[in-house]
Amino acid sequence: MMQCFHFMVEPVKTWTSKIKESNKRAKRERKEPLDEDQLFVAGLAKDLSRVCQRSDVLEHIWNQEDTWPSPLCQAFILQWASMLENKRKLMQTDGWPEMGEGKHPDLINEQDLEQAKADVLTWIKDLRAQPEQSVWPGEPVAKILEDLQSAWRWGRVPNLLTAMELVLWTLVSQRPDKVTAGAVNPRAYSATVSPLLFFFFFFLQDTIPQQWLLWKQRTQKIGAVSYIPQPVWDWIGDAAVEINLDLDTANPDLLISADEKKMRCGFERKDVPNYHQRFDGWWCAVGMDGLASGRHYWEAEVGERDWRLGVARESALRKGFKSLNTDTGYMSLRLERGTEFKALTVPFTALPPGLIPRKVGIYLDYDNGQLSFYDVDKHMHIYTYNETFTERLYPLFGTVEIVKDLVIRSPAAKTHCLCPASCLWA
């Protein structure tokens, strides 16, 4: 019995020892002094943590446990200075501030960076006038911050950039002319403000994570988020739809399973009616039902060498071997020969090999004009098309694999909700 217990305990001791040694090594490496940009971000994290409740996760940044490379700090400073500027322009409306496209590190110049720091410092000066722990971020943001802290500790995310962004959005999105700066949890003081104002503030807080994801995917099309927090991932999954392959659109070379969920290439071309909607060149098929509004999410398990996933416009031509790209009515990702990963824009957009997934999540937000792709296993963003949709869209699937099936999967059940009462993400 003791031998069995020893067998179970020893690996845990070894693992714990490795974790401790890794932490010690990281601390030794962090003894190098931080540069000016890294210190600026650390200081900003401390100011945010002082004002915002449930933001203890930022302590890891300002006490220098989580330090970012200088180019990332510079891009972050420029991006948020741009957002603050747009916030000032929208103060007369109820619009959300826009975020500018981040600059490539090689294009950042010292003058722009210094001006950006000055703009951020002006905003921080007002922030420092607020009482400590005076801002309640909302339960969804608070739960996400906890999830991010856990993910960072376990090495699932490289840094706490997302936590900084969400706390910043919480503070920036509040309208000082409409909501008192010293507001604590809005549920606790709802009786002291008008019902309309309370609804506005409550709704604004609880949509911050969704708006964050929408912004990230609009301003950074490739790899915008290295880890999508679990509550946001569950919200995406709430839009899950059942997709069945339309046999009348499938290329005659494709073998389709009886449940219309699997496809691969066969060795003989089938004798089937040549409908106008059938692919007769590229080895593709589309889903049975078109999508014309709302949010929709589906997943597909793909092979290691060749696949194509996305959507096709209702008017897109399906005959022959003309390129299936944005000019011909298609928005998709393509893997060729196992290494060539691309978004089929015009010209095509090469994607890093590190983003190649084994299971792909496809999320269509029709009304907001976004089609996004995710690595399901890693909860990682891959690529987003930002378009204006005007016609029905059909889920697109393609493969030339003859052994490995492309499989349409039903998204996994969401994790148990952590909300104390009715779910805030429903």
C-alpha cells in the first residue's frame, strides 16, 4: 500500500520541484533593470489596481513578476493613447471608443511614443484623483480576471496583457458625466440612481468582455488573442448551431458520411446530378442552411495536410477551379501541404505556422460583420474577416485528404457557470 502511495506522490513532488526551480530561474532573470517603457506599463498597472476592485491580478505586473518585452509595451502604450483620444471625441455621444490599428514595432518612432505617454499620463492624473477601490468592474470582468490569473500561473498565457486591457476598458468606458466616479458595485446603490441610468451602467459593464473581443478582432486580424478567457469562450459557444453537409453541393469525388458530418476524398468520381450549386472543381461542400443574421458558431476537426474552412456567399460561383477567395465570394482559411497556412484574401494573407490548429472554431457575427477562426484546443484566435454582409452565407468545408476525415463537431458543453444568481452571460 505504501509503495502505491509512494508511486503517486513522487511524480507530484518532482513536478512541484520543477515548478519552483522554474520560478526561481525566472526571478533571477528578472533582476535585469526594466527600461523606461516597461516601467511605464508597470506604473500604469499599479494605478489601475488601486482604483479598480477585483483587479489583484495586475499586482503581478507592477511588482515585475510579469514583464513584457519592450516592443510590446510600446505598442500597448500607443494603442491606448489612441483609444483615449477617440474617447474624448465621443464624449458627447453614447458611442464606444474605437481602437486604432497597432503599429509594427519597426514603424514606432520616439516622438509618437513620447506623445502617447503624455496622453496616457493626462488620463492617469484624473484616475489618481479617484478614491481607492472605487470602481466595480462588473461580475463578468471580475470572473475573467480570475480566469486569466489562473491561466497565467499555469503557463497557458504568456502575459497579463488581456487583464490590463479589460481593466482599462472598464474605466475608460464609464461616462464621468453620467456615472459617479465613486460608484461601488452598482447592485448595491441601484436605489440611489434612476432606473434608466442603472440599466445603462449595468448593461455597459456586462458587455465589456464581448466588446473587447469585437475590438481585438477588428484591429488585429491575425492572432489577436493568445488565450480567450473561459467566460468569453462560453459566450461564443452559446451561438452554436448544428451544421449538416448539403449532399447536392458536394464535389462528386467526396465521400460524405450517412450523418452528413464527415467528408474525405474517394478514389472514384460518383455519378451524381450536376446541379448548378454543386462544386465540380474544388473538393468542397457547403452546409445545408444559409445564415443571414445573428451569431453562429460551429467547429470542425481537420487533417494535418490539407483543408479549407469558412463561408461562401449565396451568389458565389461553385463551378471549375477559379480561386475561392474574397473576390469570388468566399471567406476562408486554407492549409496546403501541411505547412502553407493562409487566409484567402486578395492577395492572400500568409498566417504563421504556429497558428495551425487541429480543431477549428468558426464564429460568424453577421450583424457586426465579423467571421473569426479559433484554435479550439488552445482557445486562441487565428484570423478574422471584417466585412459588410449583405446576403445569405453558407458554411464552407473542403479537403483532399483520402485517409483522414474532415469532421463537423458539435461544440463541447460549456463549463459550469460561476455567476452567483442568474447567469450574466446568458
